[in-house]
Amino acid sequence: MGACMALCSIASCASCLCGSAPCLLSSCCPSTYNSTISRLAFSFLLLLGTFVSVIMVLPGMETQLKKIPGFCVDGTSLYVVGNKVNCEVMVGYKAVYRMCFAMTCFFFLFSVIMIRVRSSKDPRAAIQNGFWFFKILALVGIAVGAFFIPDGTFTTVWYYFGMVGSFFFIVIQLILLVDFAHSWNQSWLQRAEDGNTKCWFA
């Protein structure tokens, strides 16, 4: 009896997963816009992908990852920055590169779809704000497919992508941090000049 009720409950939520609005989350916070819920859902997918990537490098996972066909055949080696690295040492990092490749493809696809979309009335905004079942299915499919990409130079290429991307990420974060500190300082100095100086200079 309980299983039948659970099945009916899941079936009633299926329309939300396939529809054009994230009503599963909207029912929890009805006063928010679809675009806000979509941002939260995409942030959750990014966080989930990061969590899975962390799991890939945990001790003991390398034995499970070696079972994937062609992923690490007989301890094959790959070339990274001119040095020969044993595949058994790199298997967790190779899995992280593949997971990050899947997330990159997924989010890049949606960034291309949303070029020049200005409001939620645009037909493409319905793709952005809904159809979560198909989005999650696509992300899982890309992630699973990424693990079956032949090794070759894939890991080496994504190693360099990671180095360049992390360099630009750190530079952008430093610029944002310095800008935040500067604007905060300006705000406090302005308040100190306008009001109680001792409070704001403390």
C-alpha cells in the first residue's frame, strides 16, 4: 500500500521534472521567480559535480575506477609536463578531469543556448528554467560517456586546460577581492566622514 502511494506521489512530481517550470522547488518558496530557482538548481548541480569529483580522489576509489574498461589498462602511462606518470597514481585525477569535462560541456551548452536572452518570456528561457529531468539525464549521460573516452592525449590536454583555467580563475578572484576591499574601505571612510568617526575608524 505504501509503495503504491509513493509511486503516485512520484508520478505527480514527474510533470514538474518535464515541464517548463521548476515547481518542485517553487512549492517550497512560492514568492521567488523561476529564474532565481533555476540559478539555485544550477548551483546545486555544480556543487553536486564538485562533490562527486572529491569522491573520485578519495583513498580506495582507485581500485573501483580501474574496473572501468580502458580507463587504466595494465598501469599504462601518460605524459604530463614532460614526465612519465604511472596511470595507477593518476587514476583518481583522470576521473576528476573527466567529471569536470562533463560539467564543462553541460554548462557551456546552456551558456550558448542563453546567448542574448533578455527575459523569461523568451522561448529559450523555458529550456533554462524547466525540463530538469532531461537536464539531469543529460549531465549524467555526458559524465558516464566521458569515462569511456579513449585515454590517448585526453588527460594531458585537460591537464593543460586545468592549469590555464585555474590561473585565470585565481587572477579574476584576486581582482574581485581587491575591488571588494577597496569599495568596502571607501564606504567606511565615507561613513566615518559623515558621522561618528570613532566607530568607523575602530
